[in-house]
Amino acid sequence: MNEDRGHLDPAHQALREMLGALVLGHLTSAETDRVQAHLDGCAACRAELEEITPLAGLLGAVDPASFETPPTPPPGLGDAIRRQVAAERVARDDDELGARRDAARRARGRRTRLVAAAAVLAVVGVGAGLGLGRATAPSPPTVPMEQIRLAAAPGSGVTVDSAGLVNHTWGTELRIVGEGFHAGEVFHAEFRTADGELVPAGEFLGVGAATMTCNLQSAALRDAVTEVVILDEDGSAVASSAL
């Protein structure tokens, strides 16, 4: 029964506590009549009586002698529990890391599909431009990029070949070309603003010694960005650039 005991009046509480004795047949005739009269008008106590009635038969199977000697845990149980907990913690950490890597791979897959779709549209657009004549085909817009020096942290193993920022009306784009980002590890780009806040600028999956070209985006406006920071999975900076 889920009713709060604090909401029961004393008389009701006393009758409720007699339900167990009723099931076991320990009440006098007068007490039994009193509890039965209460049950006729209390649906909550009737429900509780239905719950505890099956337990009476189970009590008959209990051996009182078994309580004379307290059971002792088997030897090595504590060590076994600690090993199991440690194994489950490792499995949980592996699952979390795997989920993050899967999410990064899915994100890369979505970007690849978007790039492929953009390429198809570009081919269609070029074809249409050729059909109408080169004079009518619009020239692709040029987006100015601000080159920055993204310095790798000592001992990180990272090499940044080039890096730049593109100022958009909706935020700032970060473009990186480099090597040495640990394969399979998720890296996070952050923009530090003038008030010291770190604003996420996207994440990417390291590809090891292979050259990586990565475009990342943030809602932070370029005028507010004072520093670019690349963090590994432990939150340590592997590259940064003060602007």
C-alpha cells in the first residue's frame, strides 16, 4: 500500500497494523469482527490485505533453526565484488568512449553526404551554366579567410600546417589543416570570448599521421573571439592561438 502513514488517523493506523495478525489467525473473535467491519468500508486496507495474505503460507516453510547461526559470506566475496565493479566501470567507460566515437563517425558521415550533395548540385549548376552560356554563369563568391597561427602544445605530437578564421554574419568558421591528432580520439574546438567564456566550435575525430582538413563552426561572432583552443578528450589543450 502506497498511502502515506502520516495521513492516517490513530484508529485507522491501529486497525491497519492488525491486518498481519488477522492473516495469521492471531486475533480474538472480537478483534476479528472489528477488523472485518473496518475492511468493509476501507478499500485501501482491503488492497493491503490482498497483498499480504499470500505471505502467510510462505511463513510456514521457514525453519526457525536457520536463524540461530547467522550466515557468513563465502571467502573472497568482497574481492569478487570489487573486481566485478571495476570491470563494469571499465565496460561503462568503453561504452561511453565508443558512443562518442560513433557519434563523431556519424557526424563525419553526415558531412560527407552533405559535401557529396553539394558536389552534385555544383555539377548540375555548371552544366546549366554551360547550357546557357558562360557569360550568364555566376562566378563563385570568394570568402576572405583570416590566417592565424595555431601553435601545437609541446609533447602533443600535433602539427598544424595552416589555420584560419572566416567571419560570417551568423558566427565564425574555423579551418584547420594538420597531422598528429591521435587516431580515433575526439577533439573539441573552443573559442574564448572577451569575457573569458569558452564557446564550443565543434568537434572532430583524429586520423593519426594522415593529413586532416577540418572545417568547424561556432555561433560566436569574430569580433568577440580572443583565442582559439583545441582540446583532447581529457580536456588538455593540444593547440591554441591568441588573437
